Amino acid sequence: MPTTYEIEPSNKSSIYTIEEWNITTSTGSDVILLYTQCWDYGTFEITVDEDKIDKLITSTPIIINDHGGCINTLEMGWYYEHKIKNVDKYTDDEIKEINRLIYTDIEESGDNDTDYDEECVDTGILENNGWTLEDTIYEVYDGVEIIGNALTI
């Protein structure tokens, strides 16, 4: 029977959120940018069968989304990394356009700015440049602990 559990990571800094940002380039290519943050603390609710919870809490990673997950709290997060999914399929010109759409605030600097810092991604710039946030995956590594009462559904 499915039961809902409140859980938290066993270790600090073991929560990762992977945001999937999408855009279509001027050449019609669909692009997915994976933007990852790491979090020190957080709590979640997941729904699993009672006979599977013991195995699940020691597995790594736990994909919260795969278990009817709900995020209760996330605290003290920071930028971890970003990457363009399937980057090898794009031409050099498409890569230039993609980089401009990731790193340059087109509203402030115009279409031709190529002076940008590839180490930093600002999600506000992504939104301003037409990227849309399609999905967020929540992963917890190194196990979790049950902290709340189980609720039978």
C-alpha cells in the first residue's frame, strides 16, 4: 500500500536540482540547457509502497520526482554547473548564438554582444532571452532519513 514519508538527506550538500531550460534558435534547432544547483539542506515528501521504503532510503541517487515527490524546503543553494544537452549536434554558428542567448542580456546589450563570462549563468538572463523552464529534477545522494510520520494513502 502506498505511504507518504517526509524525508531529508543523510548528509549536508547532497541535494541537486537540475533545471531543464529550452529555447529554439534562429535556425530552428531546439536546445536544452541543464542548469544544476547544489543545496545544503532540504526536506521532501515521497510516496512509495511500505515494503520498498527500506531499500529506497539507502539507494543513491534518489530521484524525488520518480516517487510522487514534493519539495517542502530547500536551503542554502548555489550554482554547481551547466551544460548544453547534445552540444555536439550544433554547428559553430549555432553554438555562438546559444552562448549569446545564455550569457548576454540581449535587452541591455543588443544582438551582437560576444563579450560574456561562460562561468556564470543567470536564470534571469535566460528568461529575458526567451528560454523557458520546462522541468526540474530533484536528486538526493548518499541516502535519506525518514523524519515525518508516514501517511497511508
